[in-house]
Amino acid sequence: MKAVVLTSRRRHELCDMPDPEPGHDEVLVRSHYCGICGSDLHGPEIEDLFRSDVISGHEFAGEIVAVGQGVRDWAVGQRVTANPNGNVCHRCRYCRDGRYNLCTVGTWDNPLGVARHGGMAEYVALHTSYLHELPDSVDTRRGAWTEPLAVALRAVRTSPVRIGDSVAVLGGGPVGQLVLQVLRRAGAARVVVIEPSPFRREVATRLGADETLTPDEATDRMSTGELTEVDHVMECSGHVNAVQTGLDMVAAGGSIRLVGMAPEPPSFDSVRAITKEVRILGGFIYVEEFAQAIDLLAAGAVDVDALTTTVTPLEEFSQAFAALREPETTMKVLIDTGSG
């Protein structure tokens, strides 16, 4: 089969791989669509996390085409997506407490597309612990959006945002646009999106942002005091200066929820954070939000079609990776790994 592999040369290459066979408690999935995450772009540089000679892709959906021994409750023909961090130990303190997102077995030893073969291939063998069934109302193209939507859901659910609050979203990439939509469903009264790309600002407007600003425009508004009292900030850009920007615009007693991962440790004025009593909150991936993301997609409550700007054949993966580096024209790229 064809697969996109992060090779030992630390670059993504299209490789011929043996067709996998499902082992005990595993199914064989014919992958249909796989999204490219920003972390995939940086995978070659993150050697301590993204293992070499592993098939990429942790945002995917497809159809079961074979089942291994011992498999119950799953059958050929079922359409599924995969929680890439779902194969947890069930024994550690975090699993016992229901915080499966903090289990290192699931997030370090077994994550799909990172340490174990992912869905950027024609086929992938998966332990049943990864699987989530897609309802009839969610096709596999939309199903490939489940993982990033789950990230956005947890970001909002673990923040203090309440009905009637004002929120600034820093970064209008795919996750930022999903956070925007979830905030609207959570009852945020006003949402401002700060994003340099005109294309992405226009998308945010169509998806419900009350206002969109460039970073320079946001700085000007803060200097005049017009943008210094938002209740909460959702930091989705991963920019090293974003936490300080959030501190400058959030109201005293507000919060900054970190969603995007900065390439370097951010620098910010801790005295300002203390004297404004701002809560800076972290949060990692998802737990029950993965299943809830499927429910939202089934209800048509989130528009992911508006965010899918490019669908590329598997053989043209390099063009797909390049397109994702062009925020002026691209939001999200899906690779068609075998929908036909």
C-alpha cells in the first residue's frame, strides 16, 4: 500500500508499505480521508515525540474492511474515526481518575501518527480502543474533522466562559475557527478574532465572529483602551508573544486559555498577570469531548465544510503539505487516502 511516512531521514515521504493485517483485538480500516495538522508539519523537528519510520496522520476516518481475532462489537462495513490517544493503560492515577488525556501510555507510547502508524495511508490496523463509530449523518470526509473539533470543544469546556461573556480568539486557523463556533454555541455574547490573514478573517466573519482584526489593529485598539476589557482570551495561535497580548487585552479577573502550542517558551509580564488576577489555563487534547464532537457533527452544529479548502490525492501529499503553509489561501487540507 501507499503511505506517507516520517522516515529516518526526518522528512515525509510517500512509501510502499506492506498491507497491514489486523491482530488480536484489532480491525483493518480502509482510510478515506486524513487531515494534516500543524503538528504534522513540524514533526520532523520534534524527534523526541514524532518517531521515525511511522506513518503520519492522526485526524482520519474510514471503513472497517476486516476484523481480527477476539474482536466484538465491530464489523466489516462500519464507518469509523479514531481517537489517536485512545489506547490508554487504565491503571495509572490519571486513568483511575477518568483523566485519560494525561495517561502517558495513550499520549506518549501509543498515539497514532506519532508513535504508531496513523491514517495517512490506504490502510491502517487499529486496536478497538481507538475506534468511534460514525453515524449515517456524518460522512468520512466530515468524520476526519472529529479530532480537531474535540480539541476545540475541550478548550471551551475547560475555560470559565459563560453565557453573555466577551471573548477574544487569537489565531484564525482551523482550531481557532472551531473554537469560534463552539463559543457561539456556548453562549458567548461577543467574539473578536485576531488573525493576520485576510482570507481567514473573512472565514471567521462568515462563521459568526462579531469583529475581526489584524494584530496591528488589535494593538492600536489596546493602546486607546478600546480592547482591554474582554472577559476571556482563547490563545489559538501558538505565537510566543500571544500570552502577553492576552494579558494586555483581558479584563481583571479574566482568563487566558492556552490552546496553540508555542515553538518556544512564551515570555510575559507575570506581575501584570498577578495584579490583574488573570487565570492562565492549560488543557490537553480531550476525553469525553471526542464522542461529543461526533454528536456535534451529526447535528450539523459546526460547519467544517467551510474550513476544508483543499482535498488532495495521497500521491500528491507534498503539494498538500506545501499548501498548508499558505495561510493567505488555505485553511485546512485533507488528503484523500481512498474515499473511492
